[in-house]
Amino acid sequence: MAKNQKKQRAPKATGQSKPVAGQEVPVLVNNLPWFRKVKTQALLLFILAFAIYANTLSHDFTLDDAIVITDNSIVQQGVSGWSELFSHDTFYGFFNDDSKANLVAGGRYRPLTLAMFAVEQQISSGPFFSHLLNVLWYGLLVVIIFLFVRDLAAKDERLPWWFALAASALFAVHPLHTEAVANIKGRDEIIALLGVVGGTWLIFSAAKRAYFIASESNSGPRNSFSEIGVAAAGGIMVLLGCLAKENALTFLAVIPAVLLLFGRKGGNMERLKYFLPALGAVAIFLIIRTSVIGFSLGGPVLELMNNPFLELRNGSWVPLSTEDRLATVMHTLWEYIRLLFVPTGLVHDYYPMSVPVKSWGEFTPWLGLLLHAGMGIFAVLKFRSYRFIALGILIYLASLSIVSNVFFSVGTNMSERFLFMPSLGWAIAVTALIAHGVRKFGASVAYVIPVLVLVFSGLTIARNPVWKDNYTLFTTDVEKQPNSAKLLNAAGGSKVDRYQQLSATEKPDQTNLLTEAVDHLTRAIEIHPTYKNAYLLRGNANLLQDSYDAAISDYDEALTLDGGYQSATDNLVIALAAAGKDAGEAKGDLFGAFRYLRRAEQLDPNNYETLRLMGVASGVSGQTAVALNYFKLASEVKPDDPDARWNYGIALYNAGQTDAAEVEFVAAERLKPGIRRERAGN
């Protein structure tokens, strides 16, 4: 050894070798404080997600749960209905009619969550089990988001240790998620996002592992069976997400960005081969979807409740001008931004005319356009220096695009559930922005995170009880959204239903329910003059108030709008019969009674009550033979009804056919022992 050469010292035995250049410094997990351990953070996030939605577990089925669960004939079959669920449009089990797929542009093909509901209904028909699973799936989603973001942020020394934890917590507590979690049907949002986030994470992990091992071995990227299998599993997750809800396919824009923006330097473009399983998964989904329901964005739907971009001209609905349509859409994009940052005044419904038609002469359409264009430009220009902000913007814009109404109408102006997937981008971008603020202005900026988590948690917990049942949801939200025809219609209908569920002793003190229902439904008709269901429900409310002529007028209007509206025809017959009875018995107006009853008979010649009342009216007017014929027809409609047989016997007796009358009396006695004594007043 040369004299001037220093003797090298062997490293101390610490259990760790000294890192060489380019090698990652190992972190001693056991030396981390408890709150920085991954398992602890994941558990805390799961508990947080569960805790803020624990007050939904006692809720009933609500809103669209009827379409996908309670009134879905295929879901109610349990597992045996799976083949039909995967071979029809999502609405088929509710309408039992494939043509109803055209109610909204492009149809709906979301069989996965319906298959889940079918299993749950086979296990337990009540809502508790499904609500519990919604909360558990949501908790799992939050944990997967945490692990995914943590993996992306692992190599970025500029980010604080709490970055992934904060982003996941902000997502978990956002009040806009109440519809997706508190409403069982919202499972499609949860599973779709779980599928694509989990799939993206697996694909990224496969690429990262291949290039990490390659860098250590100084060789090219490794393509072992392990990495290929992980990427393929990611593709399967993406496919499952798409089968839950079509929105998942928007992550085709996110996955390649993740592969290019994150991970070790070098071979960026080569990493895109790990994107192929996701691309194949979406292709498989589109092939399945097209083979089942076809591929079409549909023609222009000219019903306001399924296309909000219409206006009434000369009694007919016609499309808005392109300028007004786009201005209105850009206004809703501004509203989305507002709701993400200030999620107050939440409602489940944004149907016409809750969002008024806008023009480019107003401020908010420009605000929506410039904000979204500005975000897109920022993401493109600053994606290298602000990777997580750019990623958040990309997730937000990509997932919002398919429900934005920019490219095609989705059937409503906007919806809070449409922000479920985009809000992940919001959470990531906002957390990255706060982390940047910490670096620039100091650690105190970080306190924004716990404040937001606390405030948003309180808003979420306070919003959840509104989703308890339809009556609570509709009657609460209509106060905040008084210009939605659909919500006014739903609130009016729920008050009619609530009144009908009351006992006979309770009804006299609750007639205000019917009065309020008429007010809601009248307002709905003012907004949407061709809303046939609103006329039907207002007719029902008027009928229950014994306002027969008003009810008849409403049913007539509904039938003018749709001559084949069977519910309106059925209820019109009931109203005409009730009006005829009231005219004859209460007012002594036989002429008026016959006028109502004859029209009812024309609509339904086999309606028992109409035939019975025609018999009574004919008998009172001295038309014995005519009365006898009507009572005979009534008894034929209900041959096993003791009252029908007894009434026919009385008519026969009055006509002098005593032997035939006795036959009917005996038949009535056989059907209802004691009816002879009862009719005799004994």
C-alpha cells in the first residue's frame, strides 16, 4: 500500500449496507411513529370512511333502488337471473321492455352491480345488508386510493409524508359522495372507480417492478411472467369497473399518463406496453356492450325529463340552439367547480328547470369554459413540474367528459353523483397544491387539510339522514330545489302516498299532505306543461280530496298527452264512478250520475263498481229490467263476491223472479255465512 494512501475503514455492522449511488435508501418501518405506518394509515382511513356513513345503515331503499333492486324482476330472481342481467340493458328488469333502453341516449349496460344486488337479495331482502356493503366497499375504495397515490408519490422527495393520507382523506369525506354511498344504487359509482383505480395501480406496479429490477441488473426492462400477470390483473380490474359503469373507460386517458409521468426515468414510451391490458379490457367491454344493446348515441329525445336541452314552441318540444345548449353546459361546469370547493345546499336532483337555460351574454358560462380550458392548458404545460396537479386535472377532466353533456346529452343537466369519479382528481390536485404551499409558505399551510376533513365530515354526516327514504329525500330537497319539475312531481307523489298509508282515523288531520301535493304538482306542470305523470298524480290528489271534476280533468289531460296511458285510464274510471256515486247519492242528481257512469262504462265495460252503480241508478230511476241486467253483469265480473251475488238476488226479487233470487241468496250465504242475517239488520 502506498504511504500517502489512506486506509479504508470497513463499515460498522449495523444490519444495513451503505447505499451506493442511485440506490434507494431503505426506510426502517419499525422506527416510524405509529401514525406513519402504512397499515395504520390504511386502517384509519377505512374507519373514517365507515364512521361518516354509519348513520346510513338503517336507511330504506331510496330513489333509483326501485329500478335496480326492489322493482327489478330479474334482480329479484337472485343468482338465477344473472344470465338475463348480462344479456339486457340495465333498465330491462324494471320495464321488462327492451325498447325502454332508448329512454336515455346510448342506453345503459351496467350488469355487474345488478349481479351483486341479486346475490344480496337472495341472502337478505331488506336494505340493511346492501347499505352495509355499500359502506364497506367505499371504505375499501378509499384504502386502494391511498395505496395507489402513496405508490405514485414514493419517489418524490418534495412531497410530505402525509400526501397520500391527506388526498385519500379528502376524497373519503367529501359530501358530494353521499348519493353514491347513502343510496344503494350508487354502488355502480363505487365499484367503477374501485375497478379503474385498482387496475391502474396494478398496471403501474407491473411497469415499475419491471424497470426497477432492470435498473438494478443494468439490463433492459424485464418481462417476466410475474409482471405480465400483474398487468393482466389490472386489465381485468378495468373490465370489472366498466361493467359496473361506463364512466370507467375514461381512465384510458389516465393510465398512460400515470405510466409516463411516474416511476423511474428512462424507457418511458416502452412502459406503454403495460397499458395494453387496459386497452384490451375496454375493447372487450365495448364488444360485449354493443352485442347486447347495440352502439348508438340515439336520436334526439324530445321528452324534457330525458333531455333537458329542449324548449317549448307552439305546444311542441324542440332542441335548444347550439349556442344556448353549450352556454348552459358551461354554466353547469362552473357549478361543478363550485360544489367541489363549497359542497353546501346539496340536492339529489338537477332536472329541468332547476338549471335555467343560459346564454353567452351571462357570466357563468364563460367562467365555466375558461376555468376548464385553463386547467387543461396548465396540465399540458406544467405536467413535468407539477405532476400530481396535472394528474388530478386529467382525472377530473377525463372522467367528467363522459357526463358533461358537452358531447352528448346524458338525460339531465347535471348531478352530484357525476362528480364522484372526478372528485378523486380534485382531491389529488388540491392536496398537491397544499403541499406546494407548505414548501413555499411554511408548515402552517398543512393545517388546511384537517380543517377541510373536519368540516366536510360534518357536512357529510348531516346530509346522510336526508337519504333515509323517498319521502324524506323528496320533501327535503324540494325546498332547496323548487324549480325542478321532476323533484316537484316526486315530492307531490310521495305526499299522496304518505296520505294513503295513514289510518282512517289519522287522515282527517293530515289533509294538508294532499293540499301540498296539489301545489307541488301544479308547479311541476307549469314548468313542464306536457308532464303526463304530474297530471296523473295531481288527479290522484284531487280524487282523494273528493274533487272529482278536477281529478277527471287531470286524467283527461294525461290521456290527451298519451292516449295509451293505462294508469290514467284506470284512475279516470275510478274517478268517474266516484263522481257518479256522489251525484246520485249525495246530490240526488240522477242525470249527472248517469253522465259520469256511462262514460266510465265506455272506458271499461267490465268494471265492477261502474256496473254496480249503474244498476243502483237504473233501479232508483225505475228501470227495473235495466238494473237487473247491470247487477247480472256485475255478478259475472265477480262471481265469488258475496255482495255481488246478493245484489243480483235483490234485483231478481224486485223483478219478480223469486226462485232465481233465492239461488243467488244461497250462493251469497255460502260465500259469506251470515250475510242473510246481516242484510236483514239482525
